[in-house]
Amino acid sequence: MKISKLSPNFEVRDIRKSVEFYIQHFGFKLIMAVPESQDGVDNVIHSDKEYVYAMIQQDAVEIMLQRSDTFKTDVPFSSGMKIGATVSFYMEVKGIQNLHQSLKNEKLEITELQKTWYGMREFYVKDLDGYILAFAEKAA
């Protein structure tokens, strides 16, 4: 077996709000969105439609966002589980100091930037649905 890519699929309450959050705060771009009718794929989020799925991307990182009702149907193991995670999604970045400061200015739920025992400078942010995003850069 060869694994060529890992793309987390986040169960979310509201596709539109989640897409906006990731675009605004982290510079992701929308790759595609599936409307509630599930009769096609949109390349932009239309204000007159509700969505059940979207894929967003920032450089080599892709995240899938799936509305809770369809996620629970497609992933039966998730039945009875809360949205969010006790896992962090760890991303290496360049320019961590500037990223941290800009996100702090947005009044997000965010930790302080700190140097770790394993040689990284990192911080954590919670998204709208409780997912934990980690951003890190090798310490100088």
C-alpha cells in the first residue's frame, strides 16, 4: 500500500461560515462546493444556496468540510459523537510571528506563540466547530 495524500474531512454546522472562516483567517481558497440539492458542483459559494460539502486549499493542504447531517449519514461511526476533535491538525508554515500576530488581532481562541522542547515555534487556534489547528515553524 502507498498513501499519497491525507485530507481531513471536518464535520461542520455551516459550510458557508466555515469556508469564510478559513478564507479570511488562513488564506485558504475554495476549490469546490456541493449545494444541498447535490445536483452539481459550484466553484463559488452563492448567497441563494445552502451547501453540504466544500473543499478548501492553501498550498499543499486540503481540508474537506461536510455539513453535519450528511457527515453523520456518510460516516456511521460518527453517530452520537460531538463535532470537534481531540486531535490537532499540525501545519508547518513560514512567517509564524506575523501569522500569530494577525490572528491575535482577530480575537480568535488562540494560544501564545511558544518555543517547544522539540525545536519548533508554534501556537494553536480553535476553529468555529472546535477543531484544533496547530501552526509551527522551525525555531532559529
